[in-house]
Amino acid sequence: MNDKNFVGMGHNPNPNVPDLPEGFAMALLQEPDARDRYETLNDMQKAKVICYIQSNNESGYEAKEKINIAINSLKNNNLGFTNGF
């Protein structure tokens, strides 16, 4: 992952994209196809993916499930899960 994909909070050098949640960043590292697809997204698409993952401030099972949906969708080149964000 490159500098555009900052992991953590508050230090993203790209103001157009929120920081990557740590769990999502770890999942991307484990799934090269999803990571490659994520890196090709434009800033708005990346922001929608992150907003989907962070919506409702869920934790535990629900947060992991959102990350799994995002990873599997990215691997299948499907951004439909981001509709509404």
C-alpha cells in the first residue's frame, strides 16, 4: 500500500480520503486482489468504501462483517455496497 492509503487517524496526507481503519488495512494486506482493486479507485470511491465500513460506528462482529463485505466486493470488482454513501 502506498502513501495515499494512510492507516490510522488524523495523519492522512490526502485530505480527500479518510484514513484507513486498521482492520480494513489488515484485511487488504491479506487479500492482494482486493488491495490492488482498492488502489485503482479514485478518491471519491475510496472515501465511500471507508464511509461504508465506518457507518453506524459498529464494533465487533458487525464491523468485521462490513470489512468482509468490502473485501469480497472489491475482489469481485463490485462497488454496489457503497451505494448511498
